[in-house]
Amino acid sequence: MAGRGGSDVRKGPLTMAETQDQQAARDARQPETRPDARPEARREEQPETPAGAPKETPVETPEEMKARKEREKDELYALDISGVEWHSAPGTEQHEERVEIAHLPGGAVAMRSSLEPGTVLRYTEAEWTAFVLGARDGEFDLEPAPGRTGPAAP
């Protein structure tokens, strides 16, 4: 029964007058050390990492990250790209100056100018994705020079 403070301090099994909701509320207020609490039930309440779940990946130190990026660049520039297919923006003519790109293994991209086809820049997938997303977001938009309406002169 309810005490003076309005809280149910009874312990033990459900009485005839209690509903299941009342018992659940009463049990929630009682400590887990009550005699009828089974150790298995307490164990189930604590979250466990499921078998086969991915473990947390350790964070790279700045030195490790720099070494990994240098390795990726070395591997990227070691690729033979002599047989890649170069693409340019739709609507550009072969005789026009244009930027050309080629897709490389692993999502990497090579980029060159049609005026200097021997000079090729190579980007990892992460670098290319960052560039494309930045361009779409306007990160590289140039402000017009004072008194001009077009992009700033180089």
C-alpha cells in the first residue's frame, strides 16, 4: 500500500488488487538487489557488444596519417596511365583548350590540360570527392575584380 509520501514501499509478489502496470512501476523503483532479481536478468540489461561487431578503429596520429597519404600518392603516381581514356566536358571541341580527366583504379582521378597533355595531376578518391563537392558548394568561386562583372583576372 502507499505510504505517507505516496510511494508504494511494499515488496513481494503481485497482489490481487495490483495491475501489471502498477507492479512494473513498483519493480522499477526497487533496487536490483531484491531477492527475486535473477543475475541473468541484470546481465541482459547491460548492453554488450555483439559477436562479430566491428571494433572501434584506432585514431591515426598525425605522423601516421602523413605517412599513409604519402604512400597512397606514391602508389598513385606509380600507375601506368598510358592507356587510360581521357574525357572532357560535353560540348568542347578537340581543338579547344580544355581540362581532361581519366578515371583510375580505386576511384582515383587523373587530370590534365589539353595544351599540356604530358603534365598530369593525380588525385586519390578522397581528394577528388573533396574537390568536386567544394566546387559544387562554390568554394572556388572567384570574386569579380572591382569595376568588373566577370571572374577575377588571374
